[in-house]
Amino acid sequence: MKLPGKFIPITDKEILELQRTHQIFADCYLTSSLNAFCRTEKGRNLLKQNIQKSTEKGGGFKIHFQDIKSKPEDVFVTAKEISNLQLTDLLMNPIEHGFKENDTQKAVEIAMDKLINKYPSLKSLICMYATCVESFEYNFPSLFMKIFTGEKPVVINEKTLQMTLKSKKDKVAELFKELDKSNGDFNFVAGTGFKFKSGFDDWHCFTVESVNAHLNTINLHNSRTCNTLTLDFDTFIKKFKYLVGYISKDFTKK
């Protein structure tokens, strides 16, 4: 499907709105990654390049993925498809969530849904076993980042069997220093695994807002609740499973 008319990049205002929007579906891998891209100049330029709106009234979106089976691919999403996407239970009964929905986020979600239905391997095998309503729910942020940007992200411990970062403590400490030196110029997501009484939702992704290597603290944005939590380094190592993302100076996309 290809929509008629001309497409233009989303605006800075729309990117700011995207950064503030809530996660509604079980797709924290996607919402936290988009939130991370909203926070840097290179990330915002990438969003403008990859997410474009139709100039026609009632038009839709063109979502560009830079690496689908080693080739770029555009996915077109209509305004009707965006309107029809709603949170439901397994019996398709609507669920009231009370959050303001964001058309840009929904367009990317629908585009991912179409891609996964076309290329099932774009959903991690282990995530296929999770009970979900929409195909785009449950996945790994590294997979989304790779197909969206065309570049492999830095990945620490994402797909191992280890449920904490304890064995990667030195590597994470070095990354903390790099992120701190970058003055916030990075796009990273941190994720939990399964850990009994961890105090955090299992298998949930957070956007890394900032890191202070001197104080050994990390600020994490939760797109599910749209709030920020601050953790010390040792707590983060014990409670979180992985880190995925880019430091802008090493990220070649303009």
C-alpha cells in the first residue's frame, strides 16, 4: 500500500510531544527507544528522516526503516489504521487507559506490526511466546534500533541468561564514564529481566536520561508512567539486566 501525495518530516513540536507520550501497549522496547532518539540532535534528525506525514488532509504516515533484510523499506500507515488501533484485551474488548494517544507513536507501532507480519523473524523467538494482542508487542530494543537506524547499537547483556549486570560491572562502569563525558549526547535504553522481588516490572525498558559518573547515579525515564527515577550504580547493576543504544559521536547517521 502506498498513500498518495507528498510527505514531510515530523516537526520539532511533534518530536517533543512524542517524548512526552505514554506507553499504552506492551511495547516498551519501542516507546523507550523512540524516547531516547528524541533527546539528541542526531536522534531528532533520524526521527525526521524516518517518520514523515502526508501533506494531504486525512493523510497518514510514511515510516522508513533503514535495514530490513539488509535493505531499506518504507511502510505506509493510513489515518484510518491509526484511528482503529486501540488497546483491547484478548477478547478484543476495549480497555480504557486514560492517556492521551499520540498518532506518531501509533504510526510507528502499526508499521512495526506490518513488518513483523511480513517478516516474522523481526520478532525475537522468545518474545513470540509472550501472550499479546498486537504483533508489535514484546521485542528487544536492539532489534528495533538496528532496523530503524541501519546501525548495530552497543549491547550489554541483552540476550544472555543472566538477569543482572553483575558480571558486566566493569563494562557498565566504563560505559557510564563514556555517557557522562558525552554530556547527554547519547540514545540508550536500560532493561530489566526476571528477578524475584526486584521492585521493578519484569522485562521492562526504560530510557536512560542521564548518567553522573562522579556520583555513580543514573536517571531513567519510564514511558509507562512518564516519570523519572534515580538509581545508584550498585542498585542499577543488581536490578537491571541490560543496556542498549548509541553514543552520538560513534553514531554515523546525520
